[in-house]
Amino acid sequence: KQRIVFPDNGRQWKDRKQASMFYTGNKIKTTKYTWFTFLPQNLFEQFHRLGNLYFFFLLGLNWLPQIEVFHREITMLPLIVVLLASMIKDAIEDYRKYQFDKMINFSKTRVYDK
């Protein structure tokens, strides 16, 4: 789909109304997460990495009493530290994108009209 931008000069109401059915706003949004989707979506992305899956597999094996090598809590530490560090990094990065989008969306623009 193409995006069609119409100047707000009172002409072409029919075309504007038809185009506005597909595009509800003219805001830029580059953020990946919302407040509600941050934790599940971030965990889903984190466990697509092979290293995180490896530590999760070791954690699962260590909860079995026959295979337990270390204390269960000690096995959880590397995975928790890596996940928390990645989550904090992603949250800061997404917040910076949000701030930049907000600055762009509220900036003044010039409209060309013949």
C-alpha cells in the first residue's frame, strides 16, 4: 500500500475520506513494545537466542534430583542476570525511540500548497 498525504485546504474531500479509512493518523511509531506487551514479547525474543535456551535447558536439568549438580538457585543466576541485562537494555532503547517519535510527531511542519 502507498500512503497518500492530502493538504488540509478544503479540496478533495472525497479522496481524503477514502484514504483516511486505511490510515487513521499521521504519527510515527517506531517502538516495539507497550507497557502490557513488554515482558511477554521480550521473553519470547530472548528465548530465541541459543545461549539463553542453553542456560534454560541446564536449569531444567538441574531441577531433576538425579541429575542435580549445583544448587538450583546457583544455576538460575546466569540466566536471570543475562535476561535482566537484556531487558533493561531493550527497555532503555525502546524508551529512547518513544521520546524521539514524540519529538518528531509534535514538531512543526510546513505544508506545501499550490
